[in-house]
Amino acid sequence: MQHLDISDEQVLDNAGIRVTAVRLLIWRKVRHEFSDAFSLADLEAALPTVDRSTIFRTLTLLSEAHLLHDIDDGTGSQKYCVCHLDDTRQCYGHVHLTCRQCHRTFCLKDVHIPSVPLPAGFQIEEAEYVVKGICPQCNNKGTRIRTNN
């Protein structure tokens, strides 16, 4: 969650996004009510009066403006997470954890993707790093699923 004293309208305007009532509604929802990664379906459930295509287009716009970052956690459902507004570069280069118990995905913003040495001629343009495990909340419940590992 963000703790800056900048209005939601100003955030969108600063990002070069034309402020509309629906965009503002969606941005406010993701900025203030989703502390973990969320999917299009999660946002649809939270905003039942807004149609799916409008939500999707707005998420794409917010992502292109670096207000959100995309996460492919291997679940088949694209996830999004709000960037730190004071430094959107923090959106990239960190690890995500997908809980095998509750299926939530968490941004571990303080855990950086380790350096990957590449053979000569290769160049990294972007990297995603998702680990699967158990989140603290599920771990405290003591009901872990069994794996063959």
C-alpha cells in the first residue's frame, strides 16, 4: 500500500493518464484495497458494476504507465501489483511468492532477483522470478499441503 500524500487524480495525471470516473474508481480500488497481487477476476468481483473489458483496458493502461506491474505466477491468470509511487523502479527486479495453500501471490519487494550469468551475446531485457511455497498466514495455521519434494 502507498503512504504518499498525493491524490489519486494527481497520480494518474502525473503518469499521463487522462482521468475519467471509471479509471479513478479502478485506480482507487487497486491502490487502497489490494495489498497483495490481484487478478482481473479479483478486481471484477470487487467492482461488479464495471464491465470486464473496461477493467482490462484500464489495468493495461496502468501497467504501461508503470503504476502496476504484471506477474506471471504460473497459475494461468495474469496478476498485478501496485508499484511504489515514489520509485516505480522498485516494481522490477524483485521476487514473488505464490502460496501453494491459499494461492495468493505476494511481492517480496526487498528480495531481489539474483544475478544470472548469461553466455556471451545474450542480453537480459526483463526477468520474472516466482517461487512457490507457503505464506506466513498459512504457515501459522499449521495445515500444510504435502508435496513429493
